Amino acid sequence: MDSALSWQEFQREQTRPTLAIDLPGFGESDLAGSDKYLDSVRLLDKIISKAGVDRYHLVGHSLGAALATGLADRYENVLSLTLISSAGFGPMPVLRLVNQPLLQAALLRVGPLAMHSRHLVSFAYSNIFSWHEPIDEALLARILADRNRVRPATRAGLAMLREVNDQPFNDINFSGPVLAIWGDHDQLTPYRKEAIVRAFPAAKIVCLCLAGVGHHPQYEERARVSRALTKHLLQPQRQMQQKRPAAPSSSPAPSAGTKLARAEARAEEAALPRTSPIKEQQSRS
């Protein structure tokens, strides 16, 4: 329910140009004519192309991460992928409740009224979206200011979430670096490491599971997410440098077995206590 403004602090920390996109119906974007997942993926590709961006790193949260996955799967422009609490890797428990007819009717009646209350919005954020973290005042102000405008967009977003919930990601056609950041107390899109790894058979994956964090890691643990993101964005540059032709060497070429082992190397998750620095553990699968 937030806009591109939520990424401003992360953008300031980057040394490269960045582009934050308001999903249709949020922030300054108009509501799109379709609530279909693939239509939104194609729309994002058009927006990025129109901005003159050829090759890029993708970072997304929740539904935005699911859309980023669709872009990486279908287009060759993506250098790396960062998924934060992404939908599409297993059932979302909240959708089971929302799909109940009686609860749907109640939410349609009560939801718009609740969005007018600072206390109710703060309560919902601390107990559903985050893991007992108070809502950021700037975020609260944006939600309250846009509460009427984003209602159609929220319905469209729920329709897309149902699509990826019913058809989870599988065999994504992407071989670049993937950073998956989740909170271990995410109540909306629970952390499922096996499903994430299985969905990217050709990618190099690092999974970071943050202890005591809910569905909003970039707010709940902003500094640690920022450090992990900055480190991750340097990987494609290092890999491209490594791929440059090297001077002739008398050393024997790697064996087929060595090449296969390198190709199959995968990154394990780093379960992080709230007070420790980010650590990444890598092993071969």
C-alpha cells in the first residue's frame, strides 16, 4: 500500500542511477486497465524501456518482488534480482481468510472506515505487516493521505496475489544472482527457502532470513537490508570482471568435474539475530 517514496533512503545510498516505480494505482501512477499479473509485468517492462534503461538490477518487495520475478523470467535485461518478502513462493495464509465470502463482505464495509484511523492503521501494521515494530510516521502519513485513492489498486493487487498464490513460481528462466530477504516472522508471505531455491534452478541464490522480523524487512531492519543489498549489487560487476579474457597461463584448464561443481554451487541462508552483522554462508548443493 506504499509508493516509490519508500525506497528513497536506499536510493540515496547507491552510487549508481536508480529508478523507483509506483505500481499502478499507487503513488503518482494511474490505475492500469488490467488486474492480470502478466499484463502488469509487461507494463513494467514498457515503463523501464521508455525510461531509456537497457540493463538493470531489480529490487522488489511483496507483490513488487513477484512482478520483478516475472520480468527476470521473461526479459534478458535483468542483471540481478533482489526479492524482499516476495509473494509467489507458497500459499499466503491471509488470502485464505480474505477469500471467505463473509469476511470479504465485512472487510469491504469495515476496511475503508478503519483506514481513517491512525490507531487502527498503526495496530494493523505492528501486528500483521511487521513483527511488533511501530509504523514509521512518514509511511503512516502516506497511507492515510492515499487511503481513498488506493482502494481500487488494492483490489487489483489482491487479484494478482491470488494468481501467483494459485500458481507459485517454478523453473524461472534466470541465471543471474538472486538475493532473497525474508523475516522469520513474516505472516503474509512466510519464508520458504526450499521453494525459492527450487524456483531458480539456474540462478546463484543467497537467502537471508532475518530473526525477529515480519513482512517489512526494509523498514524493520533497514541498515542490515541496505548492507546486504549494496553487497549484492556489486556481484554482477565482479562476475563481468572475472569473465574478461585472461593472459595465457601454463596452469591446466579446470576439469569437467570442477566446472560442474562450480556451476552447481549454491548459497545457503544466513539466519541473523537482530543484533549481529549480516553473514552469508555458502555451500555446494
